[in-house]
Amino acid sequence: MKHKVNSHVFQEALLAHYARHGRDLPWRQTNDPYAIWLSEIMLQQTTVATVKPYFLRFMAAFPTVFALAKAPLHDVLHLWQGLGYYSRARNLHACAQKVVADYNGQFPQTAAALRTLPGVGPYTAAAVASIAFGEAATVVDGNVLRVISRLYRVQTELPQAKRELEQLAEKLTSPTHPGDYAGAIMDLGATICRPRNPQCGICPVAAFCAAVKAGDAASYPRKARKKASLEKHGVAYVIYDAEGRIYLQRRPEKGLLGGLWEAPHTGWENTPLPSRIRSLIAQEKGTKCPPIRHVFTHFALTLDVQRIQLESQHPNWIGPTELAATPLSTLMRKVLQSAETV
Ligand code: SF4
């Protein structure tokens, strides 16, 4: 027989717990759709602890959607650096400009309309619509998928199970308090119904949970076996001129780490180095620096780092002061740090 949950009683139990124990987060102290949207974009694939200081810095630098839309992309990327998944920052900027240009600076109020904005997928649209505008939209992120899969002991493996889990999540969503419900179910997944060691003993919805009754909560959600992740290797060249300036080049706007600056490298794409760089490198013997390793979503990269010291001067390269204001990825920061160790 299929497991049944009384959605009304379930919502009451969850919301009562949230009222007492909900996490106190900076973006929960406001109804401003701009702040809520900004926090939700930052929270995609990133933990609350990491996002908090970035959110506060962004709100201080760009307190309104108008301020963000007006800012140069370079400044936005610079403030974003270290947060990863840089396409989010580019979409953030594009989205702010669209909201200003097409909606007079007012975010659209439904999940369906929000989904048409750059960088706003179904999850973010539902989160903003429910939290900022009170629409009964269902938020479904990794945390929610896990909670639902355990409540109902869903045997279908992810990713195939996604639609089934979404439909079950929709049935449980509160029609009267959708914003609080969204916060409550995400908090439950993040703090109690955790991937390993779910805290079923203190769970406010344990009475509704099929997995805790069966004693196999931690084995949900069921997942197809993962393929081994790909390993890639390359060499990065940190080239200094006689005055300590560094040669950096800007990555194309689109694609991985798009728009950020980098030292030339043979990286993950196996593209040959530009001939100008090859001739600079050929002038001097490089010094080997500690290799660095960085894990992306779909592969892990090890870069050998070569430090090249030229005797010539290149006034148009990046000096230490400009470097502080140059948007760099975490990968490139590691490369530059490695070059500084020798
Ligand atoms: Fe998750 Fe355990 Fe609560 Fe079930 S009882 S929802 S498995 S924490």
C-alpha cells in the first residue's frame, strides 16, 4: 500500500518547528524581492556559511537592483570571486539589467514570469515567488528531494525519480504559508534530515516518515552509481616582467570561468598557448613551483606551475595594485600563490 501523509497536519508540525527553530539568516530579515533573489542565486550549489559574507558585501555594494544593473560586469565578477560557478554572476548582472529595462526595477511576482529571467531556474523562481510574493509555488532543491524521498521511501533512483519526487513535494506545499513552508522544508533538509546521519530523534515530521519506521532513512534518496570523475592535467605559466608585473589574459565571456582573468595555461581544454606567450616562455628557463589541484563539477584538474622571470618591462601587464581589483577564479588564485612560494 502506498504511504500516505496528511498534508495539512504535516504542514502544521513543520511550520510550528520552523517558528521556534528556523535559522536566523540575513536574507530572512527582509521581504525585499531583490535581496531574496540575490540570496537564492548565491545559494545555488553553495553552502549558507559561504554565502553569508558574500550576500552582506553585495547588499552593501549594490543595495538595489538599479545599483547592480548600473555596475560594470567587471565589478560584479570581482565581488563574486571565490564563490565559484561564475556564470551565476554574469546571469545575475544580466537579470538585474532586464528587471530594470523591462520591469521598471520591479521583479515579476509569479514563478512562471520569474523563470523567464536570466539565471532563474524552476527552483529559484519558486523560492522567490513563495518567499517574496506568497505564491504557493513548490521549492525543490537537493535538500527537499532527500526529505521527500525518505518521507515516502521512494525506490526509484535519481535522477529518474525527480518528477515523482516533485509531484509528492507539490502535494505537501502549504497553500496558506508558502514562504515559511519553503524556508522550513529547506531548513529541515539542511539541518536535521541530513545526507548522512539524519537526526530522526529530533525531527518534527518523524511521525509522517516511512523511512524512519523502516529504519533505513540514510539509504534515501536512491541513486544510480556515479561514474568515476575525470582527471585532467596541464601547466600554468606565471610570467613576471622586471618590475614584478604579471601577464594575465581574459577568458572568453562564455564557458567555464568566463570573463575572468588568468595566467596562460594548457589547462583543461588542451588549447595550444598563443605564439606570443610561447616565445616569451622560450626566452627564460622557468622555475618549477608546487603543483595545484582544483576540483570542478565534472572533472579534477592538476596544474604544474612554472614561474618565468623576464628581464624586459611590460608596463601594460598587471601590477600588484591592479591585481587586487582583477576578477580571478579560485583556481587562478591558487596558481598565483604557488608562483609566489619560490
Ligand atoms: Fe528525515 Fe528522519 Fe525526519 Fe524522516 S524522520 S524526515 S528521515 S530526519
